Amino acid sequence: MTDSKDPILPGTTVTVNNQDSIYNGYEGFVQRISGDKAAVLFEGGNWDKLLTLPLKDLKKS
């Protein structure tokens, strides 16, 4: 069980938690953090996608 107060750091597995995002519910890995945003790598079979998302839209998996 993860504590929501633990910081999100590079290497952390996160889930997108934003109802307005087409990536809502997707699980990925944090690659880097800059300010209040994180670059998250999503891998899905034959595709990979790196997105920059606000930290407030991510929760630890």
C-alpha cells in the first residue's frame, strides 16, 4: 500500500487521475520531473509514448 504523502520520484509507477484526459487510467513510469510536471513513459505493446503531465494529475500505483 502506498502513502499518498510519499513524493513521486523518477522511476515511480503512476496512474493518470484526470477525468478530462484521454490518458485517464493509463499506467506509466516517471522518467524525469521538472517543476510541477513529470515526463511519464507509457508502453503498450507495439507503441511507446512519453508525455509531460502535471504532478497533480498523477497518483502512485
